[in-house]
Amino acid sequence: MPVLDAAAIINAKLAEGVTVPEVLGELKDFESRELAQAMVSEGRLKVLSPSKDSVDAVRDAASPRLSETDLQVLALGFELKEEIVTDDYSLQASAKRLGLKFRPVIFEGITH
């Protein structure tokens, strides 16, 4: 299951995935919160927290521009060895440095 950031939930309305609790906290509009809650209730969206070891492992490779939420998303992708779905270029670049796959949501992903 891909690891979703807030943009993936808001814009792509993907069929299924996994995310971190902090992403749910970033969903400010009613429609996005309701969509995420429905996905959780239906078992299409799992909410997990990465281990402290995974967060520590990715912190050095992560861009200093990453928010704590993005760091959690990156660590979960690292821990689960899953693709990260995001439009955040700093998150994409950090994933690339860690050898993780990523997929953009709306915008073209990083090229280098």
C-alpha cells in the first residue's frame, strides 16, 4: 500500500493507502476530513506511526525543509518499504536519497 501525504488524500482521492496520524491533522476542509474518515472506516486507509528507529534513520537523509509530518511520512515509507505519494518536492528528493520510490499527485515529480 502506498504511503500518502495530505495532498494525495485531498487531490488524488486514491482508492487505498497508509498514512500517519499527523497527515489527518493537516486535513482542514470538511470534504477531505470526511473522505479520509470514510477511507479509514472502510479499511482502505490505514493510519500508522513509524518507529523511532525509522524516524532516526531517515532524519539525516531528509531535507531540512521537511515538516515533522513529512518526516513521519518519509519514515513510514522507509519502514514499510513502500512508495510515497506526494507533490512535495523536498519529500520526493528525500525519498530519492533514501532509495525510496515516490509518485507525484498532480504536479510533475522531481527529475533530478
